[in-house]
Amino acid sequence: MKAIEISSYGAPEVLRLVERPAPVAGQGELLIRVSASGVNRPDVLQRMGHYPVPPGASDLPGLEVAGEIVAGDDKALAAAGFKIGDHVCALIAGGGYAELCVAPVAQCLPVPKGWSDVEAATLPETFFTVWSNVFERGRLQKGETLLIQGGSSGIGVTAIQLGKALGATVIVTAGSDEKCNACLKLGADHAINYKTADFVEEAKRLTGGKGVDVVLDMVAGAYVAREVECLAEDGRLVIIAVQGGVKSEFNAGLVLRRRLTITGSTLRPRSIEFKGAIAKALREKVWPLLESGAVKPVIHSRFAAGGEPGGAAQAHVLMESNQHIGKIVLTW
């Protein structure tokens, strides 16, 4: 099979199209002929040597794919309601940048009705992450207010649509007026250009001084102190990335007085059982929203994985530029 490997840690040009032996599905697994692979920030971190591969996972980058089931554990397939020839999308711990990919059956979901494989490849990483962090860890409820840092990212556009579909008021931050307008078109109630306005002051103003109930944070660092300031009583701050650094200082007195929760998680090293439970919740509560059109795919760019001068490298250059609105996809 053709695959994209990281030849050495470094710039996007280290991504190289190679021939690799086809993987073989084991117990509880299936083999997917990949139509498309989602590109995500952790892929960039792995390419740079900052995101270690979990034990037992493929060294190839790529955490989400969609395509056709071509082989697998018959018993596990039957138990999940799948069969050879079905089209699925899957969350994986690695190996997604390839024509063939093995995935745990428990981490696979059917391609939603009306969606293409390319569109479905944008779902697993962001939807598993948003569901687990915003709705399970963050306990966002109908009628509450959600603040999303980086609303135009793949995670952001997912959180906007799910938050609105499930009854929350959604405030986002983004780094340009263009990105803010795109978030508003996706359903966000308010968008704050963090380069021209203070998101703490704006969040308080937009909530009548109450503050927001949940913050989804991909920055950390100095942002944590400011996010603590704009949380409502019993508010929850959920950290899912540390683009702004791992060290933070914040007013612990506010945490005590407002009964705040600061939490966070990373998905890649979690167990198959944990991810399988998220998949079941998504199929029950979110897949109907996808199939009804209440939540739509948001794809900024598609690159041919084997294209010249290197589709995967071009995708990573775009990801690092932060100019995209929505998801980036490699097609096979």
C-alpha cells in the first residue's frame, strides 16, 4: 500500500510517500480501504517530534479515516452491525495516512446517510474530542453558555454546531474578522476577534456580567488565568491542548469562591473501551443530527495524498499557517 511516513522529525517536507506492507486486522479489528484521512494538529506535533506514538500504535501519522471495510474480525463486525463492503469512519491511534488502515471495531461508526467518505473523514477526531470534553467532562447543558477558543478550527466548528444543536448559547474567539464571520454563519451567537478585543470583558458583557458556564480551551498558558476570570459560578474550564504553553498562574481565590472546575484530557492514549463508549454515545445522540442536516461538514481544503509537490506536506503547511476555517483532508 501507499502511505505517508515521517522520514525524520522536522518541517512539512519530511513527510514522504512510501510503499508499506498492508496491515492485517486482528481480534476486534477491521481493515479499511481508505478514501480520505483527516489532518489534525496532533499530526503536526507528531511530525515535529512532540507527540509520542502510544505503545503498539502505527508510526504513521493520521488519527481519523473513512472508507470501505475490506476485512475484519467476523464476530466483532457482526456484533457491531457491520459487514464487508460497509463504509465507515474511524478514530485510530495512528496509521491514518495510508491506503489501508486497521481500526478497532468499537471505534468505528457508519458513514452518516447523505455524507461522502471524504466528508465523514472529518468526523472522528473532532467529534470524539468535543463530545468527551464539552458534554461529558464539561457537562454542558441546554440553556448554558459555551465559550470556544479558536472557533474556526476543526474542533471549533464542531463544537459550535453541536453546542447550538443541543441548546447552548455559543461564544467563540477567532483571530480575524473573516474567521469570526465564518463562525457566526455556522451558528455561533457571538464571535470575538481576540486580536482587537479582550475576550474576558466581552464574555462578561455578553452574559450580563454572569460569565460563561463552560470554556473549551486549546491554548492553556496565560489564557487559563483569563478564562478563570470569565467563568460563571460553578463554571467548568476544559483544556484539550497547550498551544500557549504548559505553565499557568491563576487566581485560586476565584476557583474557591465560584466553585470552579479546571479539567482537561487527551484522547489518543485512552483505552479502546473508553473510546468505544464515546462512539456509542455519538451514534445515539449525534449521528441523527448529522443525518438530518442539523450539523454539516465544514471542509476548508482537500489535498491528494500522493499529489505533487507533496499533498500531505501542503496540508501541514496550511495547518501551521492557521489560515484554514474548518477541516483539512487528504484523499486517496
